[in-house]
Amino acid sequence: MTDAEPAAATQGSGPVGRSRPGARAVAELTWPQAREAARRAGRRAPAAAAPLSLDLADALGHTLAEPLAALTDLPAFDTSAMDGWAVSGPGPWRPAGRLLAGEQAGPLADGAAVEIATGAQLPPGATAVLRREHGRVDGSLLHDRTPGSLTPGQDVRPRGQECHRGEQLLPAGTPVGPSVLGLAAACGHDRLAVHRRPTVELLVLGDELLGSGLPQPGRVRDALGPLLLPWLRAAGAEVLGRRPVRDDFGLLRDAVRHSPADVVVTTGGTAAGPVDFLHQALDAAGARLVVDGVAVRPGHPMLLAELPDGRHLVGLPGNPLAAVAGAVTLALPLLHRLGGRAVAGPSVVPAAADLPGHRHDTRLLPVRRTERGAVPLAFDGPAMLRGLALAEALAVVPPGGVRAGTGVELLPVP
């Protein structure tokens, strides 16, 4: 498996299109064009099917197919925000009884008080909550240690403070994480309408890759399997697994043809080396190339193809940081579209220092955030991961670079 990134454009490299007009190589795209092409590719794919209705426990990792609306006011009734006493009117008060969360009490007469726990429903007639540390019981009367400081509604969470019944809380396209599940449960939902998660299989290509142990002469560890699988899951994919594939045309062709995944992601084999068989395998499978080379560094020889049955293949370069560039350029936009995720607006921050760029291509540069803005990190070569491991984002550096103080778009690093 070769990881070479030739300086010249590689569109048309390999035998694709020489015998199948439908698989003819496409022109190299700019980085923004490639991202948009990947988004468009997910519009009519099999994974973009009718929404599912899932129990909350099963909805984690999916994406909302409909806006999340409140089925009740939150809170559903006036509640105490503190441990203390629910009081009616100005003090001193006559304390009587105790009210815990989950209990209900009758109306509270003017000048009366009832001990109350945080989260308990306020009795009718209560005007405020006197915190325990602010109260003092003297004989049969409850006094405020700071007279005159208690105001109506103090330490009370009024009904509907957070939301009202029917109010839209989250838009469709929101990823369902633990906080979304908690909010859905709090406002009365037992099930959620979500998009099906697109399935992904990772094919790791190359005879030189080791699955464990130290590198050996001519052999290296597979770094992309451990790196990419969590990243694909974070993008909303259901990962079916990782499969090593030797440098053999027939094995690769069959692996592509028979993968059960909506999206096949491969690492390596995208250039024109002696064992780079991916273009040939796609041609044999009757695939149509959507993207074949992107003007971006690292990661130039990446590709996106559509298979005859509507599935997709994303071919990533074999060098680690180059593969990451391919993932954020092609794989993530495609998976987000297939999974129904809304497209977030760009995050733009000032560059804290000059960000060097390529003469003609976009550059994806590992950076960290500081108070002054984005700071570039060392060890940013195509085969390196040390800079990425320290990075908080990838800066999208346009051709020619970005001067300090100029805004630069940042892509999040999971």
C-alpha cells in the first residue's frame, strides 16, 4: 500500500474509466466542492429511509427526525428550589408539618409555614420558600434571620419556568446524546422519532499492517483502525466492524462488492502505486466516482464512489493524518447527511499566529485554542499523529495561508 501524495493532480490515475464510461474519472475538486459533493451524495441513499420510533434507551446515537416538543410544562408545577419552609405571607409564621418530594399538601393559610424539601410541590397559597439556613424556630414561631430580605417567589421554581407544553425544545437534526435523552424524559417522552444510523464497515488495506505489538522491519502498526472507528461512531454511524484486506485485487473487489454496510470506508490504495487496487476494484464493481482527488493537504488522493446498489465507498489515504483529512472532507459530511444531522454553521476564530498554507490547495492543520485564537501544532506531516493527539480542532487554511489575526474556520476533533 502506497501513501504517496504526488504534487500533480491525480484525477484519472489508475485504470478507472478506461473500459467503463460510467466509472470515468472525475475532475479534481476543491476542498469546499468535495465536502458539498459528499453531502449531496447522501440524499437518496438507502440509509436515508423513513424515521424510526425508538424507546429512549435505544435512541442514543441517532439523530432527531422531528423537532422535540414538550409534552408538559417544565416544571409541571410550582416546586421548591431549596430545603427549608414554604411560607405564606410575611413572617413570623406558624410552622406545621413537613412536605417531601412526591407528596401533596392542602392550601397554606396566611401566616403559616410547612417544612419542605427541594423538588417538592409547593402547597397552594405559598408565596415563597425560606431557606433552612435563613430560618430560626423560636417556640411555636418561625422567624427569618434576615428580616425583610424574603421576597415573593424567592427560591420557587414556577410552573413552566423552563418550557411550556407544545414548545419546540430542539430542532430536527439534533444528535441524540445523554442530555437529549434526559430532556426528552423530563418533558414526558417515552419514544423518539429518529433517523436510522447509517452502517459503516472499515476495510484496512495493506500487507504491511500489524494489529498488535511493536513495528517490525517493513511492518507498521495499524493506527487507523483505533483512530477512525470511534470517530465514525461519533459521526452517528453504526460501525459493523473493521476488516483487514491484503494487497490483492480479487480480495478487495469481493470485500467491496459484498460488504453489508451502507458506507464502506477504506484506508490506503487510493493513489497509483503498484498495489493500489482500489480504482480497479471500483471499476469491476460498476461504481461511479463522485470525487476522485481533492485539492487538500494532507489527503489529496481521497475518493468517494457510488456503488450500483446505492451504497457508497469512501477511500481514504493510508497515511494517518491524510486519512483524517479524508474523513472530515468526505466521510463525515456523507454520514451526517445519511443520518439526518443538521449542518452546523462554521466555527471561525482568529489565528493567533501565521498559519502556513499550500500554494494551491487547502490545508488542514492541527491547532489548539488559546485566548488569542488558534495556534498551530508541530508534527503535522501526513504520516504523523502526534500533533493531532494534542489538537482541539483542524484549521481550514485556504491556499496561501492565513495571517495572524485573520479569521480561520475550525473543524472539531472528537
